[in-house]
Amino acid sequence: MPYVNGLREKLRRNRNEKYDVFVYYTDSETCGGNVHPYEALIKYREYFGNSEVRLVVCAMNATDLTLSDQGDPLVLDIVGVDANAPWIISEFTKGHI
């Protein structure tokens, strides 16, 4: 599961690798490039014809998240991380929650 910034790189460099899930850890300082992370995810989904690619955003501090479309059921936003976070991410990536 590469980082979303890795997703941007994959879109630019190698269009042959396919992923099911991207996990993005952030301190909410987001724009480090020309493409917003959620826009990059949409482009990735379109390129591979896979609308089921998931995104997990783990914010390390409690601020308003603007990295994803909160209406997208294949996106999980987590604010703050504790011992349960890996299990929640795992269950989400499997489609159980």
C-alpha cells in the first residue's frame, strides 16, 4: 500500500502497477504537488478502470480533513491513531467495514 504521494508518482512514471488500497498519513499539510490526493485517486481509478480502489487517510492531528470526498464509501478518514487503527484499516481494506 503506497502512500498517496506515491500514487502521484505512479501516475507519472509507471502505469502498469495496480494497487487496491492507498494509505495516506498526514499532518494535514497537504499540497505537495500539482494534483490533490483525491484527484490523483480518481485519475488512478479511471486509468485502470477500477472504481473499487480504496483510500485511507490517517490524520495525525484533529483538524478538518479535505483530502477526500466524504461521500465516497471507499474512503476512510481516521483522525488520531491508537492501537485499534491497524485493525480498522485492515477491515476496511478487506471491505468488511
